[in-house]
Amino acid sequence: MIFFLQLLVSGLAVGSVYGLVALGFVLIFKATDVFNFAQGDLLAVGAYLMFVALAVFNLPVALAIIATVVAAGILGAMLQRVVFKPLQGQPLLTVVMATIALSLIIQGALVIIFGSQDLSFPRTLPSSIVAIGALRLSMLDLIIMGCSVVCVSAFALFFRYTSLGLQMRATAEHPEAAALSGINSDRVFTVAFSIGTVTAALGGIFLGSLQVVSPTLSQIGLLAFPAVVVGGLTSIPGSVIGGLLIGVLQQLSAGYFDGAVASVVVYSGLLLVLLLRPQGLLGRPSVQRH
Amino acid sequence: MAAIDAPATALLSVSNIEVAYGRSAPALRGVSLRLREGEVVSLLGANGAGKTTLIRSISGLLKLHSAKVLSGQVNLDGARIDGVAAHHIARKGLSQVPEGRMIFANLTVAEHLQIGALSAPVEKHEMSRRLVLDLFPALRPRIDDQAGWLSGGEQQMVAIGRALMASPRLMLLDEVSLGLAPIITRSIFEQLDRYRRETGCAMLVVEQNAKLALDFCDRAYVLDRGRILLEGSAADLKADPRVQDLYLGEAPGEGSAYTFRDAKRYRRRTRWLK
Amino acid sequence: MKPEILGAAKIAGALLGAGILAMGTALQPAFAQDTITYGVVSDQSGPGVPNQLPYLRGIQTQFNKVNDAGGINGRKIVLLAEDDKFQVPLGIAAYKKLASNDDVIGISGLTLSGTQVAALPLVAKDKIPVVGPDGTTDASLEPFQEYMFMLVPSYPVQAQVILGAMKDRVGKDKPKVADISVNVESGLGWQKLISETAEAAGTEYVGGVLMDATATSADAIVLKIQQMEPDFIAAHTTGGQANLILKSMEKFGLNIPVMATYASGTPSAYAGLSPEIGAQWQFVHGITPPSVPTDGGKQMLADAEKYGFGKDAASSDFVVGYVAGQLVVQALTDAGENPTRETYHQALVALKDVDTNGLSPSVSFGESRMGINLARPYGYDYATQAFTAVGEWDAYRQYVK
């Protein structure tokens, strides 16, 4: 039983990271209709930015996180302006190809700038061991889970109660009507991309703290996609739940079966969800686009 | 019939525009239209005559539909607005109740009003909201319901309310009566009239229901195949035999049931007008 | 410009940019008359990059160095580096291009085990000497391969050193060993190897766990190991995985010593851990990792800095490439004025007791073609942030049969 609970908790911590990245992805998709294949690479960028803040600028951890988040936000806004705004109105496939190209460019650029070696944060978030009964948790796991809860809640509140959040919801649902009502869709898209990049960067900071910073972080970031699909392509809470599920499934299958089987279990679960409920767990049955 | 010249200080002036979608033949040719402060003008015409295109040219939605103004100008309050983004135009005091309502199904009625108010100064929000709920009391109990669940009539009220929240100087109303029972339509137009009297807001009303429109407006234009066919005061047009024949129809009290056969007949009979 | 064309041009530009970036700073061939062309097949853009790119840079460093000094018997050596993107078909295609189109005199790389094994018959047919891939498959040793000159001690040699050294260190009569292996072909091979040779080494095999390369937590793995109650662990994982394993072991208060293959020999394995925890993990290698202070190491780092490869020179894989490069240059020099594949091959066989200035035990290819048939363990010193060797090379010869 302890074995199961221990794995469950580890899975939730890791799943929170996937959930954060997935959240950013869904956000961008809902607001701008862009299927961002580079989302996992933005996670890697976040980790490397954090590394730069810590190792090159020698900032204390808290300051480094803030600096990384701000830089990620600016990067997201720039990506929207430079890459996605000019592509507005283009067919879906064109935009998808652009995100794939972006993904490759980011991966290549990271290797050129930082080399291919594993790097590690010179100072990390607190990672002492916390014992709760027979369960052993890393403080880092708790911080990650806590942060994810805070982030998701913050975004939920943002969407529900702020004017900008309302504008984003309106634009996502009916861009034409939103324009008629005086909503500047360009600004909405920029904000969406900024937030989407920030959540991915946060995932990168956490993942880089859990393990090492390397080009393979991009691949781990790819696990956000099953999370998105399971949760429902248009549901923000769904993406987080999807991420948690994927994380837990990964850990449980690694614990009860073998490492090899883990991927099979995760993707079989994904397939099962899609077969039984094509819109994902919390998605809407069909996405209306006018 | 002589066209009535509006004075140079028109609120809205469309001057000789030619509009085309993509590389197709122009959907509007040499169309001119003027509207003064506080006036109500109707735009009549058959399906496909170009009414929606004209509305899009004014509200800035041409680009979204891959169309553009090839020549001519559209001016709002003296400033040129053709080619300007829709959200900028909305913030200049132009509101639209679009064809098909275009409501946000997942947002509540209250949120619709909130969105509509984005273009208006904050001081006016509360007053506008009270006015809207006064005009359409049916919305009061539904204020926190998601708009997708409302009836057609209620949704139309939400769409109009959203437009009113901006305290516009000019409202574009595109096929407000579409799909609604006559009794509801009448009630809505009554409230629009009341709004106009209280605020002096100008309106450009696109309607297939010509009788309703001509009863409501001061002046009207008739659009046919991308050109202005007729223009004049509501009274003059109501008396015009061509308008009577084709738009006001025989069935009393009904909106125009304009069929394809009618269109063919009309075309044959008006060949001499060109 | 029309929006569609502008959009398409941007995408084309992006893809082009991606292609150029992905190629990295690989040298471009210069087809001058009086040159020697040499080929390398390695991963420059895929998941093997953390290990294979430094390896390539190590070779490049040696070649740049000899070119700056006037070349090999007056001829510049030109490096043609092909990217296999960690895929066997691309690796074989790259090999064929180098062997036939480019007519290289020799090849290095072919590190990906699938590619190495598939290339063996082609190498034998083309009679191209292959020097020092950054990994040794069993097939390259058995049956005898005339043209394969291996530098990295094979997994069986590493297993022998690990099992033997740990048995002596633990001090028990028949200590229990478990394995943790990365979930790829080499890891599966390692697991099989340990389970089969544990007995002969005087140890008892109690089980093993496979770990996914993209796993973000080793909790499940460590919990399973805990249930097996081994006295020590023989591991084959990446540095990143080692780091995760150590973190999990710390979380659960497990104090089981681990000795691993060279694959985990990177500083990142030890990052973010206390020295007590870090002391649990040692790895074996047939070369000396860069941070261990040796004369050869100092020279190597200086050379690397000179050519802009300072970052890569922190990796043990760089050392393998650097040593391979040294041997290639020496053999080509020994082969005389107009080296051919044949004379170059003979020169390689003749290399004996080559001194690498502390970067490895002395290298002799000879009949066995196994240049370095030995390994020794290394640990990490948190105070100096450098690797330290645990003993002399000779102390571990006894374990290698």
C-alpha cells in the first residue's frame, strides 16, 4: 500500500509539470487556434534560461525564477508578433508546420549556445526530505505541486474575473463577434502566447530542478501532448488533470511493470480515453468555430 | 425620384465604394450612402443584393472575409474607416448587432454586457446596464445564464444589449427580425425606437422585412445586385409602386416572403431601370 | 508580397534555418588535392548528442592541431563528419557515402550499436580501418574483426571490473548484486550480462530494473531495488538518470553503493546532492575523465579551448575522441608519404604502448584490435568539483580475463 501511495505522490509531482506545460498549450490553442508543437521546446528554453540566470548572472534562486518567467513572457510575445501574426488566416497545416520548424530551430539553437552536455542548476529550490507517516516526499515535489495548484487557480481566476480574461474567452469562442465588440484580438493573442510560454518555462524550471538540464528536456516536454488530449483539447482544468494522470500512470507502470511498459501503458490509456470519450475527459463534444 | 442629399456633415458617409471578395467580380459597385446624426436609415434588398457586404465595409470586417474596398471611401465622423481594423472602428462609437446574432454561447448575459461596455467610458457602464435591462426586462432573470441556453428572442436582446452597452453614436442592425416571431420582433423594434428617442443614436437597419423597416426608419436605400437601386424617405418609398410590388407584397402584416420566382420576375420587370 | 507567399517564404526560411542550425558547426569538406580525407559517422542532432558530439569535437581538435602544425607528412587532414541522427539507416547511408563517394582513408564513430553491428560486413568488404567508436558492441570483438580498432572497453570488461572490484570492496563471501539499466538495447544487454556473469565473478544476482530514458523520477525504480536487498548495484544509465536515482535513494534513506558503466560518467550525475550521497556512485572508464588532473588532460583542455570546444572538453566522450584522433594521426604519420587504407591499416596494427600522457592506460592494438582492455572506477570530489581516480590502472588488471 505504501508502495502504491509513494508512487502516486511521485506521479502527481511529475504530472504537475506535464500539467503546466499542457495548460500553456491549451491556452494558446483556445485563444489563437494555433496547435503549438514547440510547446515542449519552450519547456527546455525555460530550463536553460533559469540556468543562465543562476550560473551566468549569479542571481539568487527566487530572483532567477522571476527573471526567467519575465524573459519567457517576452519571448512568447515576440513569437506571436514575429511568427504567428503573419501566419494568421493561413490553413491549419501551414501553421502546424511553422510550429514544427520553430521546434527544430529552438532545439538546434540550444545545442549551439549551450553545447550538448548535461548541465545542472548551481543552486536549486529546496529539496529536503519530508516524511509524512511512512511516506517520504521531497520538498521539491511539494513545491512543484503547490506551484501548479497556484498557477492553475490563478489562471482560472484570471479568466473568470478579469477583463482581459473575458476578452480572451470571447475571442476564443467567436473572433468576429469579439472584434465587433471592440476587442483587440492581436493583443489577446499576444497575451495568450506569453502566458503559454510562461507556463512551459515554469515546467522547465521545475523539471530542471528535478533532474538535469539537457537537450532531452524537449522530449520530456512532448509528454504534455497526451496530457492535453486526455484532458480535452479545449479544457484548461482538463489539461492539468490530464497531466496528473499521465504522470501517475507513468510512475505506477514503472513501479508495477517495467520501464519499457510505462510508455505502452500511458499511450494505451490515452487511446482508451479517446475511444470512450473522443473529446477528452473534460473537453466539449464539438468545438464550434464560426 | 431625386436622391435626397444629406448635408456635408454626415455621421456616416459611404462614397462610391467598390468591394470585391478575393478575385471575384465586385459585390458592390459604386455604392454611396449617407447617414446623419440621429437618423434611422434602412437598407433593403433581396438576398445576395450586397447588404451584408455593405455592412461589413462599414464595420471593418471585410478583411476577415477576404474582401476589400477596391475604390471609394467610407467615413465615420469625417475620419476614414475603410481598411481600419474592426475593433478600432467599434471604439469610435460604432456598434453592430450582426446577422445571426453572433453571441458567445458560453458566456453569461452579464458577461456579454461587460464585453459590450469595453468601448465605452467607465462612467457610463452602470447607466447603460440599467437602460438595457429596462428595455429588455426579460433578461433580468437570465442575467447569469449562459447565452447559449436562451431562446432566439432572448439571444437577440442580448446581442442588441451588447451593442447598446457601448453607448454608440451609430448602430448597425443586420437582420434583427430573422427567425423571430412577429410579436417579439415588434416588441424589439419598439424598444429600439425608444432607445433612439432617449439617446439620439443613429441607426442603419438592414432588413428583409421591408414593411417593418419602412415603418421604423426615416430614409431608406434599396440595394440590388451590388448597386443602389432606389433611395428616398420612408414615406416616398412606401408609396413607390415598385417597392410596393416587390417588397411590401400582398400578404397583409407579414414580412416579405421573397421567393426565387419573385426575384426572377423582378429582374425581368426592372430590366428597363438600368 | 502576397500574404500567402510571405507566409510560405517565412516557413521555408525557418526550415532552412533549422537545417543549417541542426548541422551545427560541423566542418565542411574541402576537396583540395593534397589532403587526406577522414570520415566520422555520429549523432549531431538527435538524442545521442550529449555523448557523441563531444566525441566528434575530440577528433576535430586533434585534426585541427596537426593541420596547424603543418599536416601529416605535409598533407592536411580533412574531416568529413556525417550526421546519423541516432538512426541506423541514416548511419549506414552515411558510412556508404564516406566509404565510396568520398573515398575516405579511415572512419571513426559508428557508436550507435545498431549501426556498428550493421556496418561490420561493409567495413570488412571495403577494408576501411575504423578507429575508436565511442562504444564497443560484442559483435565488434567476436568473431575477430580485422578492421575494427576498439578503444572503449567492452561491456563484458566493464562488468568484470565492476563485479570484481565491488566484491572485494563489500568484503562478503557472495555479495548480492542487482542492476539498473537504461531501457535501450545496450541496457538490455547489460542486464543480461550481469545476470549471466554474476556467478562466475563470485556474486549472487538478485534481480534488475529497467529505467526509461525520459523518466523524470526514479522513485519506482529505487523502491523496487529496495525490495531486492542487494549489497551493491551494477548500473548502466545516463548521468541524468544517475542523478535521479541518487535523489530517490536519498529520499528513501537507501545506502547501497553503485558502480556503473562509463555512460553515467558526467558531472551532472552528482549535481545538487550532498557529498555523502554522491559518494555512493562510482563509474568505470577506460580513459581518464577531463577533470582528473593529468598532464595529458591539461594539454587536451588547452587544445580544446584553442579551437572553441572548451565546453565539450568537459566530457569523457571528448577524451575518447581525442585519444582516437591521436592514434589516427600517429598511424597515418607512420604510414608514410602516400598513405593508403592498406598501409594505414598496417600502421594501426603496429601501434604498441602508445602513451596518452595519463589520459588512458597505454594503448596497443596488435592482434586483438582491442586498444584499451581495462577500466578503473572514478568518483566525484565535491570540494574540487572534479572527478578522482580510485587507484591505479594496474590495480584492476586482475579482474579482466
